[in-house]
Amino acid sequence: MTLNGMLQILVYFGVILLITKPLGAYMAKVFEGEKTLLGRVLRPFELLIYKLCGIHEDEDMRWSTYAVAMLLFSVVGMVLTYALLRTQGMFNMFGWNPQAFGGKDMPPDVAMNTAASFATNTNWQNYVPEMTVSYFSNMVSLAIHNWMSAATGIAIAVALIRGFSRRSAKGIGNFWVDTVRATLYVLLPLAFIGGIVFIAGGVPQNFLPYQIVTTIEGAKQTIAQGPVASQEIIKMLGTNGGGFFNANSAHPFENPSNFINLLQIIAIFCIPAGLTYTFGKMVGNTRQGWAIFSAMSAMFLCGAIACNVAEQTGNPFVAQAKVMTEQTATQPGGNMEGKETRFGIGASTLFATVTTDASCGAVNGMHDSFTPLGGLVPLFNILTGEVIFGGVGAGLYGMLMFAVIGVFIAGLMVGRTPEYIGKKIEKFEVQMSMLAVLVLAASILGFTALSTNTTYPPGATAQTFDDKHAADEAKLPTLASWNHVNGSTPSNYEGATTNNTNNGGAHGFTEIFYLYASSTGNNGSAFAGITGNTPHYNVTGMFAMLIGRFLMIIPLLAIAGSLAAKKRVPESSGTFATDSGTFVVLLIGVVILINVLTFFPALALGPIVEHFKMVLMKPPI
Amino acid sequence: MQDILYIAMGLLFFAVAVAYVHGCEKLKGSTPDE
């Protein structure tokens, strides 16, 4: 590992550590309804929203009502997004659509995949944004979900915290109030300041048509632009990750400099890290929050270092080809394939680790081009359920789920009824936690198995048809269209779903595995190297995203409701201290053990076997 | 026609999710605390 790489990790972590307490304390005030400095300005708007929407601020919801409100909010947003994407050609006024993109650019399957993707905070993109989506669609139907899905995640985390902090209560808060407060008091101020800084740093914010320029070589090049900064900041703050451009944060307009790159990864972690302190504050013991923060930090640092070391070590095949892989004063060494030269190995591996620890999914380098172990780190981060700081809200509620399982296991070992934050953890809480764990595993492994074993017509070999062979194309069975690449010229029928990968063997398997891990984990980063814009991948990906989001949240809200109704058990000499180092180690152990037990066979088939083939200098297939 | 099919798929999932909420609630009802 280089000094540069180590310093980047340490400086970044130091900044996150500094932000955690003040931001966390502020969010605790916001969600406990206390007065804040921003309240003077924002409270009238908050009250106006309640009045316009008929929200009763003091109404407390049972967990099931809270869950149904969240589902209703999401389904309405998802269907509206679908409708707007399919009709985007109608909104051409005021410079909203200078490239005249229409509904035909968004076929039904990819429009539904996109709608589910943004409603679930995943932001998986099976389309090329700058060639498909109008400014109107970007700002109204997509970016709005960056706000709403993030606010929903924060609301769910706060509801779960209330489960621990309340005693003998029927309700866990009000979903609408929590969502409005998360948007107005947390996301809006941070996004406003961050957006201005991004614009000052060179991120475009305009409604101009794309510019056609002549390059130095004399070729014509189209330069895409638009309202990028406003989407970019919430993409990071809300751990959404959907890019304005296909290259995402590797594009110089989305990520113009190393300074903006640093701000982007700070924006990803700041709210999830702050929420750990919010948790401690709201349950009345900030050490509980720091314990969660410590577990997350240890796993983050291990992942960041491992990814950096793997990429800096490089690929022996490259060294064999007489390419220098040692770092010198003039070149970075290691594995630079798929990385921006502006960022190098240090900033690329740190970004990859942060974006997959959180459920962000923005990328500034292509994970498909990482070495097998370098690529294993982002994949493993996603498979943990993204609890290493995680998505806004999602990381905390995911980690609290593992905490419940952890104290249950500890209780089994010492023969005591487990307790966490003074609440007895009983059969129902463990059932719900395991349900959430199993739903994620079933989705990831089930869809991966399906897509590594499905063959549509024309069969094992893909076929393409140009205009001259349209008659032959028409003879294909209807089922063939399920793996037809949308908008392909010539018309491309992939047949077997393994044909959609760019690579065969272990790496091809990882491309499919990563797709469903990223979708179910609501991460949205692409390992890349897979042609996902076919009805098969759009539909299975859509269900993976919906399952990963909602079928995990519902059991956790059930836990919140169950815990809120319980009395607080006074601490005794036999109480397992959950603000201790022992608990931190236990929590890390539970997260790693559950994920290794669940996913090791699949990881062995993918990056692990690929690594051994690489170090033994065997051909990849 | 395809639009209706895909919207129906999305709505079907949310109908299942509401049933899932109900299922969890029933499970809670049948699991008394100690």
C-alpha cells in the first residue's frame, strides 16, 4: 500500500469522524421535534406542507400504518415516474428537453426498471442517461426520488430508533412528518450548500442543448451537459448514485477535480455516520451510538485498505507483458485499468469502498476492471446488506438488525434472555430479523441462479439481424424478445442470459452475481460488463430491487412496533453491555459470519477462483 | 398494452407487500411476549 493511498483513507475518515457528532446531534433534535436554528426559517414551510397535505403532526402511527404509508408513498411515486418517463416527449417546453428525447427512448421494461430503481434508492441504470432522458425527466421524475427515497430511509431508521427509546408505546412516530422533516431540515440545507460548492467547482448547472465541437484532431464531438449539479449533490447525500452521465462520477462534468471527488465521498457517509450518533442520543446513551460507529468504522477501514492493496499489487499478467506495475514518481503502478488517471488507485479504491459500504452506487472507476480481490471488496460490502455506514437510514436500520441477532446469539451463549438498549429481545424480534436476512439472500442467490441457467430462443448462441434479414427475425418465437437488447442495431437477440456478459467463466458469473447483489442491496453500482437492457434483466432486476427495499423494511418496522410496546428492563450485573468493545467485536463477527455462511459458495465460484487463476497464471476461462 | 403489463407487475408487488405487512402483524399476534 502506498503512503498516498493510506493518507487518503485516514484524512477521509478523520473528516467523517469530525462530522458525526454535530450532524448526529442536530438530526436527533430534528426528529425529537426540538427547536433548531434552521427551524425559524423552515418551520413555516413545514407547517404549510402539513396543512396542504392534511397531515396531523401529532398523530402517532402503529408500525403497520407506518409501513403501509411508506408503501403507498413509494408506489405512487413509482407509477408517476413510469408515466413521466414514457411521456417525456410531451414536456419539451422551456428548454426542458432540448435533445427531444421521447417515450420511445424508454421502452416499457426499462422505464419500469428505472422507476423501481429510483423509488427504492437503488438507481441502477440500464440506459445511457445522456442519450435517453430529458432534463425534465431527470429533474422531475428521477432526481425527486433521490430526495424522497433518501428521506424515507431516514424516516425508517428514526422509527426503529423510537422502537428502542419508547416505553409501552403503541406508535413509532408519523411517517409523513418524519419524511417532511428529513427532507426540509436535513437534506435540503446540506444539498443547497453542497450544490453551490459543486457549481463553483466546475459541475455544470444549465438547460443548454448539447454542444457540438470540433476536436484537435478535427473530429466532431457532442458534449452533453444540463442541470448536473442539482442532481449530483443529492445523488451523493441521499446515497442514490444514479449518474447524469453514463460514466457517472468518472465523467469530468460530474466529478471535475480531486477536491470535488473528496466532497462527494464525504457527502455519501456524512448522514449515515451522523445517524449513529442520533441513535445514541435518542436512546439516551451516546456510547451505544459510538459502539455502532466503531463496528462500522473497523469494517470500512479493513475494506478500504484491502481494496487499495489489491489494486496497487496489480495483475501478474500485466507484469508479464513487460508493463511496469511498480509505483514511481511518474506513474501509479498497480492496476490502472478502468480507472480515471485524474484520480489514480488511491481515490478510485476509496471511492469504490465508500460507495458500496453505503448504498450509493456512484462510481468513479469501473469495478469490472478491478483485480479479483479488489472487486471482491465492493461485492462483499454490498452483500453485508450495506451496513458499513450504509445508505441514509438503511445502514443504521440494517446494522440494528444485526445487533438484535448479535445479542440473541450472546444470550444463547450465556443462557440469559437477550436485551438490547433495555428491551428484551424475544422470539418475534429474532424471527423478523432472520426474515429480513433471508429475504435478501433468497433474492440475490435466486435471481443469480435463474440468470446463469436461463436460455431463451435462439438458444446458446446469440443472433443479430440487420434490416435485410427482418423476415428471418420475424420467424423467431415471441419468447426470444425476453432477452432482446432494447434499441440494438443490428437487432440483437442474446438467447442464453449468460450471453449478456462480456466475459465468460468466473468473471462472467461475478458480473451476474454483482448485478443482483447490487439490485437487491439497493446499491445500484454496476460491476459493468453486462448488457442488462433486456426485458429479462429489467424485470428480474426490478423485482430484486423492490424485494431488497420493502421486504426488508417491513420486518424491521415490525420489530420497531414490538419493541416500542415493551417496558424498559433495568440494567443488572448480568446485563450484556452493548456499549462495550466486546459488543463491537461481536457485532462485526455476526455481520461477517452471516454473510460468509450465506454467500461463500457464490463468492468461491466468482472472484475467489478468479484470483487463484490469476496468481497461478492460468487462463481465465 | 405493454405499459399496462408492466404497471400491473409493479402494483402486484406492492399488493404482496401489503399482505406481507398483514402477515407479520398476524405473526406478532400469535407470538406472545414472555
